[in-house]
Amino acid sequence: MATAATFPTLPEAAAAAEYLIRSGILASAAQVNDVWKGSSARVEVNQSDLERARALMDEFHKEKADLQDDWEDQTRPDLSALDPALAPACPNCRSILPLDASLANCPACREPVDVVSLIVARHGPEALDACYEPHDLNLNERELEDLHASCACGYSLHGLPGTGTCPECGAPYNKIGPLFGDRRDEQP
Ligand SMILES: [Zn+2]
Ligand SMILES: [Zn+2]
């Protein structure tokens, strides 16, 4: 896999990966923890799609600039999927904050709070994994067939359904696979 783009957070990379998938390029988003640079998220594609993917990422950034508000809503993690025990305490008054990523002020003391950063500071970025399930990526048959995926044997699956068996080697495949790739720790 090759990196088509890098984003500060996983939801942003996932939105970008979804954009590529809807344009027919198989992509996945992966959180990368770099000991030196902190964590970031990458959009990865097959090497053979890299040039097209990078061009589409330019388009994506332009569209994103036009839709800034929607974009913020879309990439905000859905904290309702989290274990309620992860709800952080307000740093000012210690009251437990609701699991709401859009919360700007503590309901008790009105001090500004950022629920997402409080959870990450306390439990690490992996605590948010449950919020990033690819729940709303509903591709139709046509979009799935258009995806430029390859079987592990190298055979192109373009034009074939989303899941099936490879006509070349007979192995079962699933084109979409996990949209949100595995978390990895980079070697320095
Ligand atoms: Zn408070
Ligand atoms: Zn194959």
C-alpha cells in the first residue's frame, strides 16, 4: 500500500478514503502512531492507483474547503458508541461530562472543554476506535464493481462484485475489507 494523503485525525482520513472509494479507488484509512511525530492518520491505496488517488485528493481538499461546516460535523467522532465509563471529568469542576464531541463548555461550570481531547489524553487515541466503525459506507452494486481492487494473486477485480471468488486463483475476496486499517506503530 502507498500513502495518498496524511491527515491529523482518523475521521478525516476515513472521509478522504471514502471519497476515493466512491471514485472507484480502493482505499483505507489507518491511524499511525509515530514515536517522534505523534499520531496521524493516513489514506492508503494500491501503488498502481497512487497517481490517480493523489489527483483526487486535490479535488477532495477543494470540496472540503467549500463544505467546512459539514466537514466538521462529519468528522466529529460519534462518542455515543463509547463505554459510558470513558466519560471524562471537567478539568475545572470535576463534574462528569456528557459523551458529546460537539460540547464546547462544561454544563456545570461553563468552562470551555474539549471532550475528545480529554478522552485521548486519559486513555490514548485507541479509546476512540469504537467511534470509527465504517457504519455508513453503503456502496451500491455498481460502485462496488467499479472499485479497482486486486486479489492477493495480483488479478484485477475491477468489474467484479464486492465479494466473491477470484476467477484466477479461486481464493475468496472482499473488495472493501476494513475501511479503517489496523493501527500500527511506526519504527523510528
Ligand atoms: Zn466544569
Ligand atoms: Zn486471485
